[in-house]
Amino acid sequence: MCGICGVMSLRPPGPGGTPITESAVVRMRDAMRHRGPDDEGVFVADGVGLGHRRLSIIDLSGGHQPMSSPDETVWITYNGEVYNFQELRAELEARGLDFRTKSDTEVIVRGYEAYGDAVVERLRGMFAFAMWDARRRRLLLARDPLGIKPLYYTQTADGFFLFASEIRALLTWPGVRAEVDGDALWDYLGQRYVPGPRTIFKGIAKLPAGHVAVVSGGEVALRRYWDVPLDGETWSEGECVTAFRDLVTDSVRRELVSDVPLGVFLSGGVDSTTVTALMTSMVSDPVRTFCVGYGAEQGVNERPYARLAAERLGTVHREVEVGLEEFWQLLPQAVAAMEEPVAEAPAVSLLQLSRFTREHVTVVLSGEGADENLAGYGIYRQVLRARPLRWLGAAGPLADLYGSHRAARALERIRQGVAEYRGVSAIFTGHDRERLLGRRQPAVDAAAVHHERSRHLSPLQRMLYYDQKVWLPDDLLVKADKMTMAASLELRVPFLDHRVVEWAWRVPSSLKVRGGVGKVLLRQAFADVVPAPILDRHKVGFTVGGGGRFADNVGREARRLLLDEQALDGLVDGREIARLVRRHTEGVENLLEQLMVLIVLAWWRRLFLS
């Protein structure tokens, strides 16, 4: 796991252009030191520069990057893990290619020599990389199918193309300014994160999951190389349980490849308990598990279930707690590590958990991704049940103007239905955002393309497709990457092996949602290894509660940060902020989620725009 960055001139080589200096690439690279404390490297040639920081996981003594082909005509800077690299290496050796290291990095380089851009379609894992082909003066960027690893890019007015694992690296380059994208701000207030390919920073974009970008001849061309099967549900129920169990088991086994210690984030839910149970059956020593909890006044406490799972599975279990005051101390650190405003209070807990876990292991597995594959969220059932109520949409504007935020959000969700579904985390309605920003919705809805691609699928599949393309890479996975890498900890997600995802996509809907219960297939496939109290639990998000002292603290922070310091002047209407703060602090309405969105935005502005 690493941090990568680089630059390419979009102008033809020759005299008169601004040279790319090693010091400029090093500044980009070292802005991400936390992503790779073990090694560093840089490569600069005419018109191109690549930087790399390494967290050593496999082939500790080899694998230095940027890495080249034997004739030094192809160079790579790479972040991630390719879990089938040993099979690919054997395949390439059979074609006559030799290897100097034991790393997966060299397999990608030599694979590019053999297969060209199509090498990306042979990789099974999580990755983001840049490949410089000196002979063709061509840069290839690639991001893994599900978007587990981030990759950002931008172009400068004086003709440079820049890329990096983190936005902070791009901001070190002369001429790259931190400015707010107004359309992205609209999206953020609606969904508490910014759906790609936009970022909150004007002119900086995310390479979409499952895409490559080719930079050549002064042009940048994006191409999708992977998607889930869009031809509907094909598997019969009879063959599903055994096949799914085999695929997930194989994925966990592959992701145990490491030359450094591993552990598991064990929350006490069915997903992480399944991963822990499988890992326990594959290793000789007790598995090390880690859990975070909140104080009693803050919200959901999953630690009793995590302890139950750990006891039944015989793990070496450790816990860390985030207290109420500690939460507010850690929040700006989490916002800084996230780089974009993502109003997920659990990011604070994940940062604390990652720091604690890194004291014991370097790699950790988690159960992330099962909900988006197998319909684990309650919102899917809610939207499907509400479909006959679309006629209530006419009442929406009244609720927006006079009702509670909860009622307004519910009615807007009913009006939108499946065709305009916008994920599990809707916060401010369209009318709310008009009041906050003083303008209407942007003309271009970047996320609408996903509904267009899935329009022929079942209602449940359409929602799952949106969450897989937007919510998963732009909220959950970026949070997981940034919080763990801030602690120099590698996170692996077996449920997001793209072959598991492809197969799960064709599972009948009745094995995803049945009788008001989600993830039916997962529960059936692993009923013999997951303790019954955990197997029978309803889905509980990794979240902070909405009442008690925490809600009071949100009101206190909102008054201090949003009113006293006028932290959002010029971005959001101050009178509307004051109205929301007053309604919350006076007990008229619990607006914890709305105020957290604004608090995170205020911290982000202070950290990145000041």
C-alpha cells in the first residue's frame, strides 16, 4: 500500500517549455508521507515525473518504486495489492518473460509489456497505478474495478497533467489552487459527500472506479474497462449458497498474502464476523481482532457483539473507545485526512481504531462491501415499499416549507422513487439547498448516468447499482482508505473482490431481500460459522447515536463554529444556518445530521481554503 503521484507535460517535447524538476515531484510525493513511511522513490525524464512512497507489505527487500522494465522503457508507480499476481507471473514466465523481484509491481509492468492496456483486465485486487511508456510517450492511469484505491487528477493552465493518490499532493504544484466547486457543494449538502467524478475542489477530478485514462498527444481519454453484468439475474437459488461461500472463502484466502502481521476489524456484525471466521480457519495462530466503541452517551455500542464473536472464534481481541470530548478533538484531524468534506461521524472512530490497530499489525481485513452487493441497507426495503405512494409527491413542497426535515426528506425520497434514487445518506432536500445556497440545482447531474445505464434492471438492482458506483467509492471506501492510510495501515476488503461482486450481481433478488431481512444469501452461506445472536441481528450502521449528550454537543459546536466565527460566510447563507442551529438547540427538531454536515464543511474550509 502506497502513495503515488506524477506529472506529464501535455505539450510536445522540445526547447522553450517549463521543465519538470525532481524537487517539484518530491514535494508532491512527500505530502503523502503517511501513505508510505518505509521507502521513497522518484523518476524524472523529459516531459514526465513519477513519485512514490511505500508501505512495504510483500517482498520487503525488493519492490522499490518507481519500477521499470528491464530496458527502462516502461515505468510504473503503483498503489495497492494484486492478489492473483503469482498466477499471472507463472503465465508470463511461460511466455518467456523473466523477473528480478518477487513483487506484484513487477508483474504489472511485465504484464503491460505482454498485454498492453488489457493487463488491467487481468488483475484481481485493489489498485491505482500510472504507467509511463517512453517509446510511445504515453501515460496510462488505472483504478481498480470497485474504486477501493483513490486516484485524483487535474490539468494546469500552463499545460501539465498531474495525478496523485491524495489531493494534498496536487495542491503542492504551482498554479493548482484550492477553490470550491459550486456544483460539488450542492451535491455535498444533499448527500454529505461529493459524488464523482467531481471533487469539492474546482478543476480536480476523481478517476472513476473501473476506468483507465490515457494521456497522449496532449489529450486525456477515459475508458471504462469493467462493470457488473447488466443482463439481469441468472443464477438459480439452488446453486447460489455453495458457490457464494466458495468465492468469498477464496477471496479471504487470497487476501491473507503478506510478509507483515495481519488482523481484522471486528465490529460484531455478520460481515466482519464472517471474514474473521474464515480467516481463523486458514491460519495457525490466533487471529488478532480490533474493535472501536463509543461512550454510553454517544450511540450504538457494538462491542458486546464483537466480544461474543471473538470469544466464540478464539481471537486475540482488543478494543479502543472514543469518548465524547475526544470525538471533537479528533474531528478536525479526520477532516484533514479525508481531504474532501465527508460528514461521516464514524470517520473519527475509524481514525482512532486505525491508529490503535497499527500498534499491533500492518494489514487489516474488514467486512466492507457486503451491504452494497447483497442489499443489506434498510433503505432498499423502504423505497420498494413506498413505490405505491408516489402520489404523495404533491405534498412535498408543503413539507419542505412547513414540516420537519425528517418529513421533507421522506417525501422527497418518495417523489424520487427508484428512478432518482440518491443513496442511503440523503441529508438536505432540494428546497433546503436552495435556501442554504441561494440558487437552484445544477443543470448537470453527474450521477444520473448511473440510472441511465441501469434503467432496464429491476428496482432493487437499480438502487444497488447506484450505491456501488457512487456511495461505495465516494463515501465508504474513500473514508476507509484515508482513515487507515493516515495511520499507515493497509485495509483489505474481501467482499469487494470483483469476481465476488460479478457473481453476487446475478443472485436472485429473493436471496438478497426476503421477509424484511437483507443479505439473506450471506446469512445462509455462513450460518454454520457465525454465532446465532450475530446472524439474527438487524443491520446496524457504524454510526453515532442521535440523542442525549452527543446531540447537545452538536448544538454547542454548531453555535461555536458556525455562528460565533461565521465559518461559512460566502458559501452558505448565514441566516439559514442560524435558523437551523436555533431549531436544534431549542429542541424544536433534532437536526444532528444536518448540523454535522455544516460543521464538517466549516472545518474543511478552515483546513484547506484558509
